[in-house]
Amino acid sequence: MGTAAKPNSGGSGTARVTAVEVTEDMIIARLADGRTIGVPLSWSWRLSDATPDQRVRYQIIGEGTGIHWPDIDEDLSVRGMLEGVPAKRPGT
């Protein structure tokens, strides 16, 4: 029986983001391999604090391995989203 991901790969492998949507409670990334992944908006305190206009202005960086929001200087990696690594607010 085959598996969808190689063992110990963390599921991230060569995952590349092609599009992003930030809703009122989720950060949703569409990947080149057809998957859609989402994490709670609370995982990024900068995006949580951002305006809707700031949330829609993003850049795909690192050949699709990450996402950058220039207005708020926030970066998220596909790997971090897949492995479940939320950003901590400074001082917490």
C-alpha cells in the first residue's frame, strides 16, 4: 500500500504555494500539487492585527516556499504551516 507522503518528510517536501487567502479566522494556502492547507489566523499575530487591505497584499517568496506581507513585514513558510508552527507574540 502506498502513502501520500514519505515518512519523516513532515509532509512539506517540495510543497509550493501558488495563492493565499486570509479570512477573518484562517490563513489558507493553495499549493501547486493541488492541496489546500489552512491554519488559524491567530497563528500570526501580525496578520491578526492587520487590516483587510494589508492581508490581501502578499508576495510569494522563495520560489513558492513562503509568503511575505510587505505592509506588516510578516513571513510565513509553507513548511511552518504544514508542521504546525505558530508565531509567538513578542513578550509572551
